[in-house]
Amino acid sequence: MAEAGGFVNRLTFFLVALVILAGDQLSKWWISSHLLLGESLPPGGPFRLTYVTNTGSAFGLFANQTFLLILVGIMGMGVIFIMFRYSLRGEVWLLVSLGLQMGGAVGNLVDRIRLGYVVDFLDFRFWPAFNVADSAIVVGVGLLSLLLFLRKG
């Protein structure tokens, strides 16, 4: 029976990561094929889809450091995978958290390797534009933090 639980845990992690990766890449494809660089939809309002590119990390830090950011992304994915391997008997929310982070990390890594930059488009105007992968990473880290905070012992 423990083996069945291990399979379900693996499946949870990989399905969450795959759904995030697919949603991220499909949304970036749609934005880049329907909007011109810098174009927004709608043109005004508090929220819009704006096609921008980012050669850096969060908030544009480390701009034009693609090789370094690829290495950091791969190392981050390694840490996530190690956490996953040692949590196969863990709770489902931990695996969802790790799957969100892995899917987001892979999504942005695909952009960096394929394009040399990351496509961003979720624009609240008061915050730098971001994407589905960024959102998944933030939610995954937030969920992991909450789980660690609530953990007893």
C-alpha cells in the first residue's frame, strides 16, 4: 500500500508542475502572438495584459545575465526536486507547493533557454509585469512557508 501512496504523491507533484508549465507556456505564446511588444489589452484600466520581456530576474534585477539566471534556475529546480524526493510520504499540500514551484521554474527556464528572456504580461500597473510561472512560484513558496509555520514539532 505504501507504494500506491508513493505513486499518488509522484503523480500529484508532476501533474501540478505540468499544468503550470503548460498554462505558462500557452499564455506566453498567446500574448506574444496576439500583441506587439509593449502593447496592452485593454489600453487602460487598473489591470491589463501587456506584452513585455525581461532579461533579468524578479523586478528586472540581474538584467542581461541569462547564463547566470539559467544556472540559478537549474540549481533551484535541483533543490525543489531533492525536497520532493525526501517528501514522498509527505502531505499532499507540500507536494502541491513543490509542484507549483517546479512548474514555474521550468516555465521561466524554457523562456530563458529558448528566447534569452522571459515573457511577462500580467500588468497591475503599480507592480512590474509578471507571468503564470512567477505567480506559481510565489504561491508555491507562500504555501510552503505556511506549511512550515503550521508544522508541529
